Amino acid sequence: MTLDPSGQGEAITPAESFAALLRSRGLGPRWDLPAGSSRLDPPEGTTVLAFRYADGVVMAGDRRATSGNVIAHRRVQKVFPADQFSAVAIAGVAGIALELVKLFQTELEHYEKLEGRRLSLTGKANHLAAMVRGQLPMAFQGLVVIPLFCGYDEQERVGRLYSYDVVGGSYEETDYATEGSGGRDARLFLRGAFTPDLTEAAAIDLAVAALVAAAEEDTGTGGPDLRREIYPNVVTVSGSGFAEVPEDRVAASARTALERST
């Protein structure tokens, strides 16, 4: 373990990195753009959000992936556990984003096995920033992945969340963060409705309502589909750890949000 050069917290060293171990054996993850792929129009995940509530952080994402102006998939998962006390959400090119999440999960698990303890929350956020920066050559050609990251700080006993830019810049957000094509609309909704003392139940309702509001304004964002039983992914991260909100609970919030929006 070492401190990262910016002094903002721990960072995974090459000796502790699973990706570095693979590269040392010629098997490392590659982000090279295949020849002729500049003509590709790959599926992209759209809207994700996260915000703090009284006991931690809630994170949510819609289920739609688009390819240009076409709906490519209706049931894409965009919110994942990073480890027991953190979560990551993806926006951007879906295939690359999913591989980035899998590698991030493996890196954190590898570190924990080597060190016998979890990396600090700041260290996790810093390492994810380095991974986003590592796929910068593909971003320059339009294959962009931008995550959101959140977790429960076991030392400070508080939920924290981080946003990123395309070159790997990491920014801790004090209240809420959004990303994706409907991120602006979701952020506007949260600006008028968010309070930091929300209960977990109220936070779940607000997360779903913000996605419904984004779907009304942004064609790339998929709102809840009651007929097909397609609902947003919603998770919480608190002192009890990562927890996925049951689908029936999300469905109830979705029905209420849709009724209020009409």
C-alpha cells in the first residue's frame, strides 16, 4: 500500500494490482481500438444517479441502452456492487463499461486478499479514476465510459460519492451526482427535491422519481415500463453494506412517480 501522488489517499500499487499482474505475463486488459471500429455505433448506457441520504448513499440507473437513435436493449443493468461497502454505476459505451466494472471488482478483491483488509473509500475512488484514464485512447475515438462511484466510509461513518470526467478526473460530490444523456434533467429534479436528511424509503422514492423526470425529457432514458415490468436498478450503501432494493419495492415507487407525473 502507498499514498497516491496527489496526497488524497491510498492507491493500489503495481505490486497489488491484478491488472498489473496480468500485464506482467502478457495477459493484461487492453483498450486498443480494433481496426475499422470508428464506424461502430455500439450500445450506450444512458442515465445514472447517486445521492446521499441520512444513513448512506442511494444509487440508481435506468435500464435502456441506445445505439444511435435506436433502442438497443431495454433491460441493461447499470448499477453494480464494487465490494461490500461500495457501488459503481456506468454511463457510456455499454460493453467497455461492463468490462471496466468487472476489472474494478477484481482489483478490489485482489487487493483485499493480499492486504487482508479493504482499500479505503478514497483509495477505491482514486483507483477507478486511474482505470478511466487508462481507456483514454478509446475515448478520443468516441468510445466513452464515465462512471459514478459511491460507498460508505467505515471510518467516518458517512456515505460519500464521486463523479468523474472523461480523462479520469475524480471529484467528490457533497450531495448528489448524475451522469448520462438524461443526467442534466435528473440533476435539475434532484436540485429541487433533495435534502440530506432523507430516510432510506424517501431516498428510494426520490431516486426513481428523478429517473422518471429524466425519461420525460430525454429520449435516451428509459422510464419504468409497467406493462413489461421493467424498473430501474436501485441500490443502497450504508453501514450495513451494499444492498439491492427489491424489484417490488422499486415497482411501487415507479407507480407512484408515474401517477404524479401525469
